[in-house]
Amino acid sequence: MSFKSELASWPAERVLTSINAATPADVERALSKEERDALDLCALLSPLAANCLEPIAREAQRLTRWHFGRTISMYVPLYISNVCGADCTYCGYAVRSGNKEKRRTLTTDEIRVECEALAAQGFQSVLLLTGEARRAVPPSYIGEAIAIAREYFASVAVEVYTLDQSNYEDFVQRGLDGVTIYMETYDPKTYADVHLIGEKSDYDYRIEAIDRAGRAGVRRLSVGSLLGLTDWRLDGFWTALHARHVQKACWQSAVSVSFPRLRHVPERFHIPELVTDKQLVQLILALRLFLPEAGFNLSTRETPEFRDKLIPLGVTMMSAGSSTRPGGYSLYGEETLEQFEIEDRRSVDEVAAAIKRAGYEPVWKDYDHAFDRGI
């Protein structure tokens, strides 16, 4: 069954009714169970559950330590192009965002320079990112960037426009092992309202993309919604449902969830549903109980203080020392257009030190491709 078919059985009205109908007994039952279903998730996302986050947090911490130990995997995003042909109203890269800063697509030599700079900091996991611009940044270019990055990093993932299965298969041959695709929002109307032009406006093609990547043999698959575009409980519920679908449909791949929260947006855009710190905490805790084996990623969109507090509550992956500008690490500084302003500007060493102070160990490499060859 496709995920779109599964999603159709949980329309917004059913989800919100189930969340609002949750009783204290439903919350207690969801907390005490070993395996949680969709109704348990609704209870954990309910307003009533917001009043008992401490016991939920203890269970989330127990599950995270059971499955992941006291480790936080470290990665770094590397933007290789900010050229974009889509008009996503919330994004600084959007073709009609009004931003006048320089658009740039890195050459292969420039990609190599950036990779060298990041590898020198100790990173072994990199996430390559582009705008939505297939003509300016064709799959062949992305494939070449992957091959270059694999010379420097043990793990290479991409967060780019959605592609056919054959494209992902080619990327895997070049050394790719991870794909991140945010649906942004699972609500079709909201999706249409914020994705005005470009290939990304095709809701159906995007929602099935992570399955195509899994069928292509991508080892790590990451999903997420952009929190703030609509009710956080709705998109949080649908994200969790999607992650569980991917776990079943792409059972040979590891699945993770990201929690990007809208904070800094172009002047023309107003955030419809601001998500508070407490709401984000509840979402992370609820999804941890529903998805005990999924990795949870927290980016530098969040403040240093908030990121540090979330380390024991289910997070398993963190970025550090990030730039959202092409060439932002060693080439062009602030000369190029950034996708969004980051909140945690600490150095890599400072983030690693904070992880250690929390009683956890930063992990730079958690996989070796020698395993793929049976060595």
C-alpha cells in the first residue's frame, strides 16, 4: 500500500477528534504500553498529555538509551547550490523571495575545497543540499558531488529535489547512503498554498519519493515536516505515520525523523502556526514513544540552550558549525544567499563539548562501507 492511501484513512478531522477526545486513562495506557498504535500517538499528542511530560520524558529517555545508548551522531550540511526555480513562500531560496544576495552553484573544485575544510574539522558524515533547480543542478551534477564527497566522508546523504528511482540508484552507485526529504506539510491544501510554482508543487510525486529512494537501496532515509505551516499536532502525527510506513516498506533501511521549526522567514511570509518550545518537546517525546527505533535529528535552527536540553529526550543526531550558504565554510563567507538564519552558531568543538557535558558521546562515524562488501 502506498503511503498516500494510508494517509487518506487519517484525515485531519479524524486526527484532531482522536487527539481532543483523549482521556487521562488513554494517556496512561499509551505511556505504559510496549508498542503504541496511532490512537496511542493521538493520546500522547493531546492537550492532556502536555500536563504530564515528565513521565513521558523518562520513558522517552529509557527507550532512546536502550536503542542508541548514550551517543549523538554528528553531521554537517554542505550547500552546493542556492539556485532555485520553485516558489516556496517560506524559503529564502525561493525564486520570488525578493532576496537580492548572490546565487551560486559550486564548481567541482569548490565542492572539493569545502569538503576538505569540513573533513579537517573531524566530520565523517555530510549532507549535500541544493535548491529546487533541476536545469541548473541536474542529477549528473549531484552524482558528481556525491562521488567527490565520498572521498572525504564515510557517509554522504542528500537533501535535494525529488527524483526517480533510477536517479537514486545511480547515486547509490556513486557512494550515496542517505536521503532526506521533508514533505514540509502533509495537508494538501496548505501544501498548495505555500508551493506556488516549480516541480515541488507536485504533492503526489513528492510524497512517494522517500519510498523510491528506499527501493533504490539507500541505507538511511529521513522524513520530516516543516513545523509552523499548519497545526503541529497534525503534521507531527502524519510525519510519525509516514516514518512507520517507511520502516515497513523499506525495512532494509534505517529511518529517522527531523524536526525543523520555522523561525526566520522572508518578509513576505507570515508563520501561520508558531510552535512553542514546550510543544516541540511534546512532539519529540510523543514520536519517540511511537517510533522507538527511529533516529531523531535536531539542526542548528534551534538555540544552543534548547538543543542542549533536548539531548537526553530522544535526540540521536545533531549538526554543528553549520552554514546555509554555498561556499559558506571556506570560500565565500556571507557573500552568497542563505536559505535561513541559524540559531546555534557554536563551533564543532563547542557542540561536542556540550554533548559530553550532558553525559553523552559525540560519534563521528557509525558505519563503514566495508560492511557492504562483506569484509
